[in-house]
Amino acid sequence: MNALSIIVLAFAMSTDAFAAAVSKGAALHRPRISEALRTGVIFGVIEALTPLIGWGIGSVAAKYVEAWDHWIAFSMLCILGLLMIRNAMKEEAEDASPVARHSFWLLAATGFATSIDAMAVGAGLAFVDVNIVIAAVAIGLATALMVTLGVMLGRALGYVAGKRAEMLGGIALIAIGSVILYEHLAVAA
């Protein structure tokens, strides 16, 4: 696998995390660059670790991870999306202001949900001539960059969207999960 292929793979793996980051940024009350960087680092580290895990179990359990990755990602993203929608409705009822910062665990869960496919990619890379550490670092760095940009873009969208930003973010997470599920089922058909 050449350098260009690794770069393309890295940015392809970061697209769903980018979309989730836009929704996270929209749900925040004017996030600072430090919060965007924090979110980018959390997503990037998780996105770099999952292909390493997938590569490690690739020769033993690739069939099992590949068979269920889309269902796991779909379920986690839908649950997180529904929680965000519920919180948005609760906030509207209580007339609460947007959150100043997302919890580490919420970001980690979202980061993991959007990186399940990277685990399956890692499992597939176990059968290809590639330095998995370089590929994982590239995926992590691309994701950190895209998520940081996504949070800041979400900031602009959040100002326009107002209180409905978290609800839109929840809908976006459910949509991302649905697209992941559709893509995997369409390929299998």
C-alpha cells in the first residue's frame, strides 16, 4: 500500500467522525478552539486505536468483526442520537442554554461508534502489505484534523440553529448510522 493510498484511506475513515463533530459543535454554546482540539484529539486517538485492534484480531476474527461492524455502529449511533434528541427536547422544556462542553465519555462513545468501520478496515489490512502503525497514525491525524474543523463548523451552524442544534445533531448521528448500515447491506446484496 503506497503513501497516497494511506492518505486517501485516512481521510475516508474520518468522514463519519467529521459529520458527528459538526453536530457536536452545533450543540455547544460557542465552542472555543481548545474544545474543538480536545474533541479532535479524543476522536483521533480512538480512530487510530481501532484499526490497530482490528489488525490484531484480523487473522483470527475478521469474518466476525466484518459481519457485525455495521450493526454495532448503527446501534450505537442511533442510541446516542436518540439521547441527544431527548436532551434537546428536555432543554426546550426547561429553556436551558446549550452546553459549554461535552463530557469525555459522550465524546469517547461517539468517537468509538464512528470508528467501528476502522476496526474492520484494520482487520482487512492484516492481509495486505502495509505498516499498520503508519496507517493508524495517518487515520488518527486525519480524524483529529477533520473533527476539529467539524466542531468549529458546527459552531457557526449552532449559532444559526439555536436550541434545535442538539436535536439536529441527534438526527445527524442517526442518519450517519443509517448510511453506514445501508452501505454495508448494499455491498452484501
